[in-house]
Amino acid sequence: MELTTLLFGFAAIGAVFILVLLIVAWRERRVPRAFDAITGRANTELFMRAGRRRVRDLTDLFDVIDRAGVQRRVVNLCVDDDRGPISHRGFLRLGRPNTLRINIGMPLSESLVVNAEAFPELRLDTVEGNWIDVVVSSQELRIGTPPLGHGPYSIFLPVIGASWVCQCDPGSPHRCDPDECQDFLEIGFASTISSGIARMRVSFYSRRNLLQSFLLRLAVGEGAGECVAEMDYHISPHFENPDQLPERALNILTNRSDEATHLLVVHFKDVAERLNSAFEVYVSEHTLGATARLARSALQEIHRRKIDGGLLTAPRFENLYDTNNRKTRAGLEGDLRKLAPVGRDLLLCIAPDTSQRSALRSVLKQPDAAIQVGRPGRADVFFPWAAVYDVPLGEDPRHYKLCPGVEALLDESRLLPASCPQESHHIENVLCPYGFWGFRHRIEVPPRPPDGHQIRLKIPTASRRFVLAHHNDFAKHNHLANLAWKGFTSQPHVSSLAALREALDQDALEVLYFFAHGFYQQQPGGSRKVLLQIGADEVFGPGDLDAWSEGWDRTAHWSSTAPLVVANGCHTVEEVPETIVSLADSFASVAAAGMLGTEVPVSPNVAAEFAEAFFASFMTGTRLSEALRNARLRFLAKGNLMGLAYTAYASGDLCLVDHASHLGD
């Protein structure tokens, strides 16, 4: 009996197996697949058209996936002239019309991209897919005008298959005929130079988040070089829900266009027309650098006063804040008179036209806007973005008047609001702290992660522990004891390079905090870099990170838990044209989650209290951009504007999360 039952069971299993094989064979026969997982061959045409099958529900979605198979999608940038595609060894001809063809799909042989990475898989807008904004900029090439006459181009990326271009309004349901959609976004352009290398920047956005950015170098004239497109910025490869990629109100992409010019691409949503818009600005390196230096100089001026030394004494700096880091109402007004005009000049630099400034003020009219600053490649000169001031100011300071709401801001018993209660008075020549972006909005500067890593949005932790590296000058500072009750349960103190290396060798680390001296090291030829001094004047910098990381297992080190680095010292994130490599870029290159530092020298007491205010918020799970602004507002309640001197190179959404809940995501 038992044998009969066993044989019957085997027979039933065999019948089911044969039935499954017959069904699979029948489906393979009736549904041509774009990618054969067994042979590895791909059918480009089928893959491109697979996504045009309209997806209305999950059943349709699975059917589309079955048709297309599994294939990573990359950005293809192809350049054609009247003879066809231009290869890497080809060149543009002066006076000939050219076309840039853009597609997100299977890698194409005619694409000029040499280092393509998988395009982020988005699950944000609809079950059908996502609209992607494309902004194309160039100084040496005359680019065709977008369909609406302004703003970015748009392409649609379905959940599977290649992107397409249609006439539907971005963000609206599709009403187009799939057979009338185009495989490529085609943009005409022509060279404005007769020979040499013409540069073109192509950037891809979702919700004003920069996803990927490419720099094309196109040879103009025979013998001028090659035609190459390189990706120099990418974000995480996968986002499953809108919470992982929140909408940004404004995106500012900074990029060095050539040896003497910088390109700024400003991408925003036009509030009046409810459409995405963009404009580009080319700024000379001299102007950009001088304006940034002026802003940093003003920040120093409101904080410290230099007292010249005598014959036997060295010069010293006097802290202009009292022992509690406060200033009076009159002192705050004086600081606003010094800093606000410089912040206005920062705005004039990034938006030189009246229409551009009006658009930015309209976009940022509502408080708590998220501003993202993208940095593909090296920007070389970097603004203290928090100090940008957008309340209109004339040039004559005698006409400036203080906002009537300032008096009520000097209240340390509460966290100040995100906007000024007297905002209706923010008309011409009004001085108010909320005119600065850093007090009114949340600003982020996401780093470019190293290959194989993604931008960090979470730091999983169960212990709320951190590593503290300090200089011996601060060994007895109250700040070190105060940190013990700011939410930390473990705090190894590090005061030597050997101990710091041992701490950084850990595969998992939540927070690395420097309370140290920062200083410039001048290099031959006028270049320089910022270094830190810990312990007994031991020097730490980019070279140490490079050397130590050679011994790390890159697949395990900081793979699950990477630290936020807080470098609390003098001008630890200040960048100028002469900077060889920054601390922020160095930590990003070894997969740190991000870095927070200072644009200018700060006194130990100011630095200590600001760090305590920041950690009190961040260590409870508050996202980085909000914790940073909360600390600035805590200082503002003291009449102190020095919170604007801190800049974070990280996702604004970076936060600490419980390790157990992170595993359950």
C-alpha cells in the first residue's frame, strides 16, 4: 500500500512538471523575448518596444516583464551628422548639422558613453513608469530649443524596456499612440568653434533630483581628438518608493566647463506655469572664486577680530560673541548689515538676469524647500550656499531696515519656526535672517559615491556609538563631557593617528567626529589642501585615507554601515581653485555616508556648542538637512549667524535608523 502511494505521488509530480514545461514552451513560442537568459543574446528592437505595452495593472506589468526579460538599462548618447552615427574616432564638421540622440535602454554600439552604469530603477510616479527630465548645456555648441521654448526636455522611462518620447504632458497619463512614439530624444546642435574640443553636459533628473550626469567631449575638425562621453555623477541604482527620492524644489548643478569658466545649471519647477524649467549660467572662475571668498570673509568678520601683535607677541583673534556665544539685538543687526549684501551678491552671481532671480524667489517663496546642489566631477570653487540671501537689497546700506520680526527671534526657550512671522514685510531693503537660504530651507550637497556604491540615505545603528578624534588642546574641554548626554552610549576617544587608523579600520561605523585644528598646507606652485591636527599635533588628511584604505576589504568595509564624518575645526570644507583635493571628496572616495564641516575658521566654544546642537537632533533620527537647520536656528535665537558657516556634503535625507528596522526594509 505504501509503495503504491509513493509511486502515485511520483507520477503526479512528474505530470505537473511536464505540464509546466509545456506551458513554458507554449509561451516562449507565442511571446518573443527581448533578452534570452540562456544564449545571452538581446533583441534591441523588441526591448525598445517592450515598454510601450500600456501597463494598467499588475497582470499587465508581469506580462510586459515576461516579454522584455531582464536587462539592465543604461544611458545611450549617440551623435549623428548627415552621414550617420559619429564614432569615437570621428569628428564634427563646422557648418554641418548634428543630432544628439538620447535613449535609456540596452547598451548600443553607436553610443559614445565609455563608462555606463545602470540607470536607477525608479518606482515613483505610476505603475507605468516615470518621467525623466533631461537638461543639455554647452558653451561651444549651439543647442536646439526645447519644445516649450524653455526648461528641460522630457522622456518617459517605463517599468521595463527602453525609454520613449511622446507628445504627452510630463506627469500626466499617457494618451499617445504607442506606434507614434519615438525611440530616441533627438536634439539638434551645431558647433560654434572651427576646431578643438567642444564640451556638452547632459544631465538626467527625477523630481529635481540629479540621477546621472555626463560630460561629452566632441572633436571639431579632423585631428582634434576623439568623441567621448563620460559619466561623472550617479546616484543610487534603485529606488522603490517616493519616500526614498523626495521631490526637490530646486537643483543647482555646478561644473567646471573649461579652465577659466564654470557652468551652473539651475533646474526648478515654475510655480506659475506648473512646468519644469531650467536655465544655465556661465561664470568665470575669477568671479565665482572672488564672490565665494567675499562671503567667507564676511562670515569671519562677524565672528572674530584680528588683533595685531607687538614686537614680542604674535597676532591673535578676539571672539566677538560673549561667553555664551550670544550677541545683542544691535549686534545681530550689525552682522546682518555685513553679511546680507554679500549673500545678495551670491544670488546675483548664480542668477544674473532679473527673470532668473524672480523665478528662484517664486520657487523658494514657501519655507522648508529642499535645495539640492549637484557636483559632477570637481567643482573646484564651492559656494557657502547657506549664506545666499534672496530678499531684494539695494547697494546703499543707509536705506536698509530691520525686519520687525527680528526682536521676537531672540528667544532661546523654543526652536524658532522655519519662516519669519513677519514675512509680509520682506520687501526691498529689509534685513532678516530668514532671507538666508540656510535658515529658511534645507540644503543638501550629495557626494559622488565610488564605483559599486550608492548614495547613503540611512545609517543603521543599534548603539548610537561614534568615534571622537580630538586635539590635545581640547582634551579638558567641557564639550567632550557634554557629548555623553547627547544620545551617545559609546564614545571611544582618539588622540593619535594609530588609534584613528584602528577606528577607521572597522567595517561598520556610524559617526566619526573630529574636534580638532584645521589648517592649510601650502603646496609648490600655490596649490593647497586642508589638513587636520589631532592628539599632539599629528597631521591627518587625504593621503592617510588613501594609504589606509588600501588595506580595506572594499566589499565589506563600510558596506552596510558607513559613517557621517563631522570635521569640527577651522575651514574644514572650504574649497578654492587652489585646492588639490578636499577632505569631503576624500571621505566620499572611500564610501563614507557624508561629511559636515566649516567654511571658515571658528572658535572652539562656537564649534563645540554648534556640534552639540546638531548632534542633539541628528542622533535622535532626524534627517541631516533638518538637524543642520535646527542647529542654525538654535544659534539664531542667540543672535548668532555662524550656523551659516557649516556645509554638509551628504544627502539631506541621511539619518540614523534602528538596525533591526533597517533589516526589515
